[in-house]
Amino acid sequence: MAKTKIKYPNPAFFRAKDNMDWKKQGENLLEVGSIIVDMLKETDWKKFGTNRLNDIKDDGRRIAEEFKTVMAMSPEEKMDLLKNGEKHLGKLYRKGAMATVRREWRGVKDTAYDYKEWLRMWGMLLATFSKDLIPALNTTFWYRWMISYMCCVGFMDKNVMGQRGSALQMSHLMIYDIFRYVAENLVLLAKGDKKNGNSAELNKKIVLFDEMTMGQIMAGFPDLIGIPYQLMPVFLVSEIDQLTCVPYIDAVESFGLPADTCPVPSSECGALVIDALPHLGSCFISSSMPCDGSVMASSYMSRRFPDLPVFHLTFPVRYEYEETVPDAAEDIKACIRFVEETTGAKWNWDAYFTTMKRFNEETKYELEKWEVNKTPYPQILGPCYELFRKWNYEMDGGMDPRVMKTFRKVNDIMMKAYERREEPWRGKMKYRGIVWSCPAHYYANFSNWLANCWGIDILVEMESLNFTKPLETEDKELALQDLARLYERMVMRRHTNGGYHNVVDELWRQCEAWNVEIIIMYQNVACKNMATLQGILDEQARDKGYRMIWIEHDLMDPRTVSRKDMRAKVNEYMRTVMKAEPVDPTLCDFDDEACM
Amino acid sequence: MRDLKHLIFFENLLDNADNELVEKAKADGGLAIGYTCFHIPEVLLNVGQCFSVRLRAPRTGSVDIATYYMSNYTCEFARALVERGIEGGFNFLDGLAGVDACSMMNRFYEHFELLKMNEKPNMFVTHCDMPYKIEDYTVRSYVKQMKVRLLEVMQKNYGVDISDAAIRKAVEEHNEVCRIITEIGEMRKEENPVITGYEFHIICLVSYTCPKALILPYLRETLEELKKRKPDPKPWYRARVAVVGSEIDDPGLIQMIEEAGAMVVADRFCYGSFPGREVIELKDDEPALEQVCRHYMEVSECARYISDEKVQQRRDTADRLAREFHADGIIYEQMKYCDFWGFERALVSHIMSEERGWPVLSIDRLYNNKTSGQLRTRFQAFVESLEIKRIQKMGGRN
């Protein structure tokens, strides 16, 4: 029997009939219009004009200065600038500006490549949104977070800052896949949202799950689409725009939630309080992952959307106890039954096994990346890779066949770059570093700054080091147990749950394996799982002679610890403890409080 | 009212984890098994020669060393226990029955081992896995954990009898404690009760922290005394409140509420009597361990239970207790930095007020509260608001 090729995502989802309430859209447009009018009225136009004038003057000064600098260069330096690009990236920032003053000059070849990728990204975004343009664009009139997505290309620029050659190419390939996934899901969110596209046909096919729950379970339901519910309105957008979650956090704290809780569930609940989540789907899979705060967010969800049936996927915390695995698999079975009952779809083992085979192959490629980065010539570094790894592990999970192509392409580029002993940040790489604990969302490109400013290359992050055992693709019972093992070892949970050894002893093991000199120890001020081990981590690091830089942050709230404060911790450590000089002094101190 | 005969004795018993009765039981060959969390069925720690001690850190002052290890924005209860352990306050223990239910308390158990707080040769610390919801397979898992990670460890390390008969015997003794505490607790329903919320909390706490066999004679005597105790001519309180929320083992907090004029008539918090002092009914045709585990899962009011029916149960229980004990309002409280109760308190204090019509005071608090002026002021203001509401209800007549 000939196999029919299933397109991912199913084009029928985008073709599902919308049922927009135009009267409601009109009312909303009027309301948005009145807000814009108010904003225009309240704007101090004189000050606005002065600021723009100052910007123009500043641009003029900057251009003159840059011209002078280039003219003063020797012919060799000019050639280097032409081939390898600029080296002082701090000059791209301007106090009070939301974006950099201009794009980075990377040398002729890399700038041309970067521009091509910029065009390709815009092309993909436009093509994806065109699949159902009206509800997709209409989202901007309903949700303020949608506006932040307009700056996603700027986010891409930030994440590839300073990268050249193969590293730049790999970063672009990986972030393209993430943005395609986001764009497609944004269109589906818009179509399904009862306030907006209101497509009953599509909503029957949508299974929402908590953004902290992995997506692989949906591999067995090829006729449905799983959407990590809060990923687009909360989690991912907070990496693009540092100020996105501020209104959510303020709202839920005004509601009564203590300010010391993790900003992830706080923001999710805050988004519910101010009605920033679209209302769609046929059911919701909540989970107990990764930590205590996330467990509790589901009751807020149930209260806001009482019409949405909820299944609570709960896995053992002591996941290394083998006696708990069969019960964890039972929970997956119960979840599958729940999806079948609420949607009428049937679990498809063939589809599941096909996807998991692909996921296993992707994991093999991932392990090759690790092998390369463990050598003295690491190749695949930076925020795009960090994001890609987490997204692929958590959300994609082998479901999108197009991602496989990216894996292959990236692997080819990486291996060739390794043979050529390329440097992702040319002439800047000095220290081998590892990131431990959860990074700040509002500073997703911190590892990029570390590399560009101090030459600290983050070889791997804690959140990337998860389950790498190939998943069972033959035996159904064993497959469910493996799926449970995978879920139990989701990002963050793999380390912070199941006992201190998973995060403390594991760190020393990884430091040795990756031959690390510097540990960037993030301290999310609201993460109790990590905070309760700070003394032990500190003591053992001292005993073992590791250089550990503690960097406080508040995950999604830049008001508590700003990006500048985070950088200051590194600057201070490097200058006083390491007695080091920055590779790019212009990046030591700059202002990006308002910068997205 | 006349002072209760054993109240000072009880208060003294609460001054140390290693109290007079614990020492006596140990001298008689008993094995002290410490625990903190309700998820560990107390009765399972009272089998054979073992006796349970629910851990507290009374008279906690500075928690500086624990703060170094666990940072200053984590649960003060967990930190106080770490501090007390470092000071040697838990050297008397022969075992520690820990659960991985909330991350911060779990770290207490882990620091207990990491910092070598008690290095007796057979000392054990368990880390049992706890379910989040009640399903057939989660009950099975819970039973398995109690068997493999707790009872068999007790048996292996000390040769403890963990047979079905031993569990049933422990349940019998446990049930007598529960009957007495429940009977005493019921007295709080009276309009002019013969017991205060503070006295009841003290009695309830000694029933958790002392060996059952040794505290029982005192409890029996106190019950008899209360039956004959004459109340004051007029009720002493200005309002009646139910306290709902996370762990309270600090009688000073209940005392502070009562000093503000609100009698605590229902104690729906961890280390209180709801849940914890319900009789366990055992059938003969099913293993006692399974029945005990199911009982604890069903009566648990822990905010960690995520499933919809448990979420609803918590709201219904708070509402029911407040009604049954004729409360005028509810105080929702949480230990500062407690994630589970932080989320629960914020949401449910709204639900109780807006949907069920209860006046609600919503607070977060430290482990030790006796000196908190802010908290005292909030309690006083709440009592006044309850009084005003009552006056308004009566058409302006006091």
C-alpha cells in the first residue's frame, strides 16, 4: 500500500473556516482607536521632536566618527574590516533607544549572507501570515504581546551579534525554524481564538498544553495540533521583548500573588488576570512541571476557562526511582485516553513511532554537536543554538520533518568548520564556560555578550543537557515508559527535581566533560529549587577550584535585576578576580534599559 | 476559665523537639522517627518500637547559617529546621521520613544528609515520591513508595516489625488520639466554648510531637477536665475565625490572633487537626497499608494536589469548617515563600470572599510571628471589620 505523505503542519488547519464576529471586531477597533487617540493627545510632541532631532544629531556625530576611524586605519586594518567586520559592538547601542542604531557590519561576505537571511526571514513571515492574514493581523488589536513579535527580526540580529562565517550560518538556519514554528502557531492561535477567528472547525483539532509540558505526546495524534498555550503570549515573547511580562506580573501581584514566586507561572497567571491569552481549543493538558509554582498555575487556568476540559499530567518527582516508571506511563495512557475522549481522535502508533525515530536521529545530531563543542575548537555556540536545542527538545520533538533538514545542514556546516578550526567569534575566544541554572528571559543573548565582551564562550547550558537515550520505537509498553522518562527529564526539571545530585554533582561532572574554566551560575531570585542549594554549590565550587560567577536575575522581570546589573557582575569578577582585559571594551558599559 | 492542669506541661513539651516524653520513650528503647510532611502517614512511623515526632524548630532565633545554605528567599520553616539540625537539635532522631513533595522542605532533608547532621550508624533519611492526584495508579504508587522507601528501610535498619498486624496496632492507638482531639475540637463549636483556640493548638501539637503512648494519659485526663470545665460567664472573643492555609506550628501565631479578639475555632492548616486527626477506619479484608495510604490521600488538604476534585475539596472544606464551627470570617495564611500556598491563597481568598461570601483576611507570614507588629495590626483590623459587619447585619444594633 502506498504511503500518503503527511504535510506538517496539516494545511487543512490553516484552511479551516473562520467565523469572525465582525461587529465585535468593529467595537474592538473603535476601542483601540480611542486608545491611540488618547496616546496621541497625551504625547509631548515638543519633547518627541527634540528627541528625534537629538537622534539625528547623534547619528551624524556617529557617522562622522566612524568615518574618521576608518580613515585613520592602516591598509591592513581596512582590509580586516572589509573581510571580518567591526569589532566594537557597544557603539551600536544608544541610551533610551529600543533598537540598535544600525545593523552590524560583519565584513562583505557575512553581511551579504546576513542580509539574505534577513530577507528570507521576512519572506517566510509574510508567507505564513498570508495563510490567514486577517485574524493573524487582527491579533495586534486584541493583544499587546503581538506587537512585540513585530520586532522578532531585531531579536535575530541580537542573537547573532559578532558571529562570523559558519557560526553565523548555523545560527540563522536554527532561528529560522523557531520563527517558522512561532509564525505558524500565531496564525493558528488567531484563527482559533473565540474573540478573533473563532474557527469552530479548527478548535476541534486543537489540544492546548501547558508551555512547560513537552509536545511529543502529540506525535501520536497526527490529525490534531498541539499548541503550547502560553508559549507565544508569555514565554517566548519575553525573550524577544524584555518588558512584555511586566504588566502580567504587576497584575497578578495586585491580585494577591506574592512577589517571590517564579515569574513563569506568575506571568502565566497574570496573563489570565488581564485576559491576554486567546480563548481556544478543545482541551488543555496541564502539568506538574517543572516546579512547585507551575503546579499551581493550572487552577488559575481552570478558573479563567471553565469550559475547557483539563487533564493534569503529573510525573514522579524522584524520577530516578525505577519503581515509579510504570505509574508515570499509566499517567501518559490516561492522558491519551483523555485526548481521545475530548477530541474524538484516535492515537496512532505508526505516526508516533515515525516521529520518535526522527527525534532519535535529531538527538544523535545533537550529541555530535556536543562532541565538537567539547574539543578545543567548539563550533556551535550562542543564543540561537541554545534556543534551538530547547525548542527542539521540548516543543518540536521530531514532529516537523522540515527540522530534520536543518539538523543535517547544520551538521555539515559544523563538521566542515571544525575541520577548518573556525572561530564563531573570530579572534575573541578566550575562556571555556558553562551556564548553570535557568537563564534570564529578558537577556536571552547574554551568552552572546559574554563572548563578545570578555571572550567567555558558553559551550553548553544546563537546560540543554537533558535526556539523550534513544526512545523505544517498537514495543508499545516500553515506548510509553520511555516517553515518561523523557517528560520527567524536561528542561530544568531534569536538574532541579529528583535530588540535589542532579544539579550539584552533575555540574562538576559536566565541568570536567567540557573542560570548563568558568561557570556562569545564574541565580533566578525566585527559583527556590536552586536557591536552596546556593551554599552547597558555592562551597563545593571553592573546594574544587572552579571559577563561579553568580549572576542574579528575575527571569522575566528586568526591573528587579537589570541587564546592566547582570553585566556588571561579570565585569567586576573578570577585572578583580581574573585580572582580565575585555576583548571589546565598548561592551562593558552601555545602556539598554529600554532596548527590546 | 481556670487554667488547664497540664497546659504548662504541654507548653514545655513544645519548647524542644527532643522533649521530656521523647527522651523517656527513647530511654525505654523506642526509635524516634522524625517527619514534617502530612504526606507521610503518621501511623506508619508508629509501628513496632518506633514512634513519630513531627519536627518543629521551637524558639528559633537567627537562621543565618541555614540562610547561607538556602538563601534568604526560601521557606523559613525549612531554613529553621536546617539551622536546628546544624545546632544538633535533631541528634536524638533514629530516622527521618522525608518526602519530595515541596522543593524547599526536600532540601531540608537533603541538607540533613549533606551536612551530616546526624551520623548515627543506622540513621536513615528517606525521600519518598508523592502523587499529585488520586487515581488507581497513583494510590498504587503511593503504597509502593511507603513500602519500599519507608517501611522496608525501617525494617532493614532496625528490624522493625512492619507487618499488617503492626500497622493495625498503630492505627488503633492513633485512632484513640484522634477521637480525643476531635472531641476536644468539637467543643469549639459552642457559643461560649470551654477551650480557646490557643489551648487547642497546644494540645493538638503535643499529639504530633510526642510518643503516642506517653501523651495519651495526659490527653485523656485533659478531655475529662474539659468536660467539667466551666466557661466564663460571657464569651471572651469579639469574633470567631477559621484559619486556613500552610503549616503553623507556632502557637504564638494563634495566640496573637486571639489576643486581637478573634477566637480560632477551626484549624484547617498543616500541623492542625484538619486534616490529621480523623479516625482511620480499617476493613479486615484489605491490607492495612493500602487503606492507610488511601485515607491520607483522601483527607489531605495539601495545595500540592493539582486535580480539579482536590482543588474543589480544599475550597469546600474551608467553607464547611467555617460554617460548622460558626466562624465569622476566614484567615487565609501562608508561610512566606511557600509556592503552593502562595498561589492557592491568592486565588481562593478571592473565591471565598466573592463567591462564598466570607469575610477573608489574606496574609503571608514568617515562621515565628510573635513579635510582628504589622501582623497584629492586621488581625486587629480584621476583628474590627467583622464586628462592624455584624453590627450592620443587625441593623446597626450592637
